[in-house]
Amino acid sequence: MADQTAPDEPQDRVETTASGRVIQLEPADSGAYAGVNTSRRLRRRKRMPGLAMLPTALTLGNAISGIAALIELAKAYAAMTGGNNAEVYLRIEYAALLIGAGMLCDALDGKVARMTATTGRFGAELDSLCDAVTFGVVPALMIRVAGDFFFAHNSGFNFDTKLLWAVSGLYACCAILRLARFNVETEEDDDHSSFRGLPSPAAAASIAGFVLGLTWMHETFSSFAGGAWPWVLRIVFPAVCALIGVMMVTRIRYAHVFNRLVTRKQSLRTMVIFLLIITLVVVFGDYWKLTVPALMLAYVLSGPSYFIYRVIRGRGLLGRRLAVAERKRRRNERTPSKA
């Protein structure tokens, strides 16, 4: 009797390479090669589509700003070890301004990509990688350098150095986790009107503004370098930086200020408030080292403030009325209408 093979049993496939060598492959329905040393002709490569020049250039400008800020912070640390405080102030200011330049590039690249209809997965991944450098690594190093300059350099305590390293690592990890979560949870058709958690550019600007405010006080008031201030900063500085880092991985909603102001029609009241803010910024332009921390502090606190407002409203009389009205609406939808 002739050998019979079951019709549903997969058959092994045999391929011959260009050199005449026979290789054994997996069954046809598995879709995977059993051999490792296969010919290049048999390999399937997924090629990346063409790049959008202007959005990609803006995204890379964000990365260049971050690299330049890292160099400035390295120079600040070198000046600190040499006892040149004026150079430390200057280099920290440059690093903060470079973070601002990275924020500008980060705000424009997505907008330009949507305007030119060149959005894609590659741009999103490249943007997150550049953000990890400018808004993750740079602020973490700034925490380490500024903390060492303000209270840990001459303290003689090993604990200060360990605490600064721990807070720096915590901030960097939170920034990277926040960017990874943003890539996974954000849909392609998202309007980007709000964020879940403090956005990494705002967190980096908050760290930079906090450090700028401390440098202004350190430079203006000679008594700030001595007395009880270093002991206060040993507690306040790591706590504030750690809190900003943790806020990035929370679920508290923050408004996307740039998109809401640019892509939506605003009321007259919003326009008046915006003009008042611009006026205050111009008036206190000479004190920009204090203006930037104040604006960023207001933005960081806006998320928890709105969250507390929603909790109070939900537990109050208005919240109960809204809940009753919602349940009534759903009950009416489930009840079939009578002809």
C-alpha cells in the first residue's frame, strides 16, 4: 500500500541559496524560518518611508539644544570645582535658555507636521527620543549640579550627594516612563488639548525655573549662601524636584496651553487675561529669573488645583444634581419611546 500523508499535516519547505546550499525551513503555514543562516534574498526588511525635512529638522534641533545644555552644565560643574561662582551662574543660565529653545522646537515640530500632513510613527518615536535627552537627562543633571552648588559642595555630608543622585535618577526615570506611556496611550487622531500627567517639557522648564530663581537669590543676596538657607535647601530642593518628577507619571490632567491658544477660538476674557500676563512679563522683564519660576509654578499647581475642584464639585450639591440628571438621561435612553 502506498504511503498516505494527512492533508492537514504541514510539509517542510526546502530552499536553495544562490551558492547552491540547501537549507531546511519551517512548515509553510508557520511563517517563520527554522534556519538562521538564510540568504539575503530570503530576508524581508521593512523599509522606513521618506522623511519630512522640516519637522525632522525641528525635532533634531530639540536634541541639539539638549546636548548643548549638557555641555553647559558640565562647564558649570567644572567652574564650581574651581570656585568661580560667576561662571556657574552664567552656564546655568545658558542651560536653562537651551531648555527653552528645545521647548520651542518641540512645540513647533508637531504643529508643522500636522500643517504639512507629514505626521507618522517615525516622527513620534524620534520626538520621544529627543525629549528624553532635553527634558529628561538635562534636568536630572541640572538637579545634581545645582544641588551640589547650593548646599552639598562644602557640606561634608555624604548623604547630600547620595540624595541628589537619587532624586536625579528618579526624575530621569519618571520622564522616560512618561514619554513611553504617552507613545502607547496617545491615538493618532488625538487633538492634544490636554495631557495625563505633567508634560515633560513643562517639568523641565519647572526645574530650570526653580534653579534660576535660586541662582538669582544666591547672586543677589550674599547672606543666601550662609546661615540657615543651605539647611533649608537640603530639604526643599530635593523634595520639590522629586515632586515635579512624580507629577509626570500621575493621571492628573494638564491643559496643552500652546494648542489651546493657537488652534481654538478664544473668548474675550481669555484674550484679556493673556494680554495681562504678557504685560506683567514685559514689566518684570528684568526679573525674568523670578518670572519664569512663577509662571511654571502656576502651571504645575494648575493640575492638582483643578483636580481638587472636580473632587469638591463631585461631592457637593452641584455634583449630586449632575449625577441625578445623568442617571435620568440614561434611564430615558433605555426606555423605549411609545408611539
